[in-house]
Amino acid sequence: MQNRISNILKDVTNILLPISCFGCNARLYRGEVLLCTSCRHQLPLTEYTFNEENAVDRIFYGRINIKKANSFLFFTEIGIVKNLIHLLKYKNQEGIGRFLGDWHGLILKEQGDLLQIDYVIPVPLHRKKLKKRGYNQVALFAKQIATHIGADYTDDMLIKTANTKTQTKKNRLSRWYDNRSLYEIKNHELLINKNILLVDDVITTGATMEICANTFKDIEGINIYVTSMAVVH
């Protein structure tokens, strides 16, 4: 009876204050979260695994020493994925990260290829950008993945020390890396002989992940895996 009343109240609320789909702006119905059923089915899942070689792996060939890479969705200049990422980063829709992380995390759990991960680490924001935005857009995505694959989430081991636009200024990124001043690692002894999963929002050129991964390269016995919400298609 209580559940029935609760559902009735939710339906009344949705009529008075309709919640729109982030993909097509249609009204969401009971059981739909953030996206309507139609838009959810249209999301371009890569279906890349951590078992077989894929296009994300090939981005990093000859650049960084990682064990394996994948990405959840394909990112295009027009489409639902771009809208979701924009809302997540610039419109305070942090729940999108949780939604995508739950989905991706469940898939990774079912595939069973990442059960050996010790730490899930999001690509960090500089403290100034974090203060301005109020949250790291990758955080909830990474946390949900960690929960599903049974790993520890940590956002205080990899610190961003320079406030740069990492994805759009690769040359500047490279100069920062030469000076070893873009990212730094805290408590590196905890990462010895560990398996880590680095998580970002969108992989474009791979420059951000390249710099992050190389920050860990001198740690003994570390194995690095990479994933993201989306990869440019």
C-alpha cells in the first residue's frame, strides 16, 4: 500500500513538475532516469572490453605503457553523448556521472576482466577549477565503477598541480610534462605492485591520459588500465 501511494505521488509530481529527458526533452515516465527509453537505446555503446584489442588501445600504442584501455560510449560532434557530457561538466548535472558509471560498472562486472583492480583513480581537476565547478565531473562515474568491480576509489593520490586546458593544448601539456609539474603523486608507496584504473570523461587525442599514466611510470610493479565515459569517434 505504501509503495502504491509513493508511486502515485511520483506520478502526480511528474505531471505537475515534469522531468525531461536529457536527450530529446520528452517527459520521463516512471522507471526512466535522465534519459527516456528511446534515447537510452540510441546511446552508441562501444562494446569494447578489457579482453580484446580495440580502437582505444591503439590510441596509446607506442606512447605509454598501459595494460589495457577501453571506453563506454562513442562521442560525436552532434548527438546525445555530447549533450550529456556538456550538461555534466557545465550545467551542474553531476547525476549523469553516477548514471553512466552505474551502467558501465555493471557491464565491466559482468565481463569480469577487471576484478583485479586495486584503485580506481579519476583524472583530477586543478583546485581552482574544482572550486569553480564544485565537483570533478569524473568522480561519480569513477566511484560507481569502483563499487561494481570491487575496487577502492581514491581521488587524493593523483593531484593536478598546474591549471591547464589539457585536452586542447597538447604542446603546452608536453612542456609541463618535461618539467614534471602537471601532476604529482601522493603516497606513492601505496601503489607499489598495484593495479590501477585511470578514469577520464572523453578521450580525444589521448594527451591527458598519456601524461597521467606517465606520472606513475617510476612506481615499481604498477599496472595501469584506462577507461573513459566516451571516446571521440
